[in-house]
Amino acid sequence: MSTATTDVALGTVEGATPEARGSDRPPGRSDLGMALVFIAPAAFGFLVFYLYPTIRGIYFSLTRYNVLGSPHFIGLGNYTKLFGDALFWNAMKVTLEYVFLNIFFQTILAVAIGVLMQRLTKSTVVRAVILLPFLISNVIAALVWFLMLDFQVGIVNEVLADLGLDRITFFGGDSTAITTIALVNVWRHMGYTALLIFAGLQTIPDYVYEAAAVDGSTEWRSFWRITLPLLRPILALVLVITVTGSFQVFDTVAVTTRGGPGNASRVIQYYIIQKGFQEGQFGYASAISLVLFVILAIVALVQLRLLRAGESDLS
């Protein structure tokens, strides 16, 4: 046996691994400690601000509780009341209408903008301009549009009047309130969604389109046969984010219609806040919140399964 081989076997060569040197220190001990240090802040935040409130909310959903007294356990009483609550079902119907409008228009516009950026320009300035509405606070964006669409002095209705057209009660009509709120949020979020789509388009290799062009494929056919199928993983992510976010719309409603006129724009999140903080029914509001949580979890899982988010046609 050579001297070098003997030294390695004895663990005397400089730079040999702990196992080769016969170290008694368990491998990975220092890495585990460092990992726990980095994980600790996030774990603390999750426990304090997510897990504990969730468990407490589940408990409150089984009680009759307000800030003026102690929780009184009533079992499934809140859920029995919930399924017979006409306002709850109306709030769910309004929320579903909002989700459909928001997802439909936002996804179509985001895909169109993403493809146009991919085909026409990849300028950083253009991306920044498209993202700009998303950087504006939701409350500020809602207030600006609320003033612009005001029936009496809004610039949009002033233009309509100058053109000889009738003014529109954008936020004040039963049939227009939730549609207007949805379109305002489409305007604010479509740039961010478009950038996600654009990022997904960057992962599609050019040779795929070149091969399709050689076979005589048109731009429109390539879009349907190549672009959309290969965008499936990013589209699944986008749809999960946008759908779960749409179900939680609150601020735009709170600063514009406040659920009105009547119950035309009273979405489920606004109804929860109303029950919990305006009427003091924290137990009932917790029950509605838990039902909404279960609905969102089921919707997200179904989307991921149907869209096969973990698979890619490129592999």
C-alpha cells in the first residue's frame, strides 16, 4: 500500500472528510443548527400569526362570543344558522360572480399582454409600466376609480355626457356595482399576472416554434397547440393565486360601495367583517371564515389536480 493511500485510510490527509478522519461528531449537526436559526423567525411568525389564530378561530366557531362576554360553547349551532342564512348565500353568490368576472377578464388580458411582450418587446421599461398599477395601494386605486366613475362629477361620466350618452351608475347600480369592482381589480392586477405569464413564456424554447413554422404552423395555431399547453404549470399557479385572492376581496368594496346598493356587492369577506366587528358576532363570523377556508382549500386542490400543475409537456 502506498504512503498516500495509508494516510487517507488513517484520516491524516489534510482536507479529508469527517467520516474519513473517524470524527465522533455526528454528520450534519452544525448544518441542522444553522438551518433552525434561519427557520426560527418564519416558524415563529407562522405559529403566532397563522396557526394559533386558526385554532382559536375554529374554537370560536363553536361558540357564541362577543367582546362583552366570555365564549359560550354551542357546538355546531353557528353552522346550522349559517346554512339557513339568506344573506350568507347571497354573499356567496355575489362573490362567485365577482370571481368569475375577475378571473375571466384578468386571465385573458394577462395572457394577451404576456404574449405581446414576448413577441414585440422585452423592454424593462415596458415591464415596469405594466406592473405600475399593481404597485399602487388597493385602497388608493379604488378611491381614484371611485372618483373617476362618480355619477355626477366623475370624468368618465362627464365624457359620456359630452358625447350625448347617458350617465352610468357604475358603483351605484344593482347590475353594475360588482362588475365595476371586478374590472377595477382586473386593471390593478393584470400587469402582475401578465409578468408571471411572460416569465412562463421564457421557459418555452425557440426551437419548438421554429419546428412548428417549418411544418407550416401559423402564429394562431402555434399559440393554441404549443404556447397554451406548455404554459400549463404557470397558468395553474396564476389561477390558484387569482382565484383564492378573488374570494378574499374586501378593501375595494369597503371604500366604494360598502356592500351596496342593498346587497348587490356584499361579498363574503365584507359579510364576515360586518358580522364580526360591526355586529359583534365573533363566533358566527369565525364559522363563516372556516367555511370559506375549506372552500378555498378544495378549490385550490381541484385546480392543481385538473391542471396537472406539477407536470410539463417539455419533459
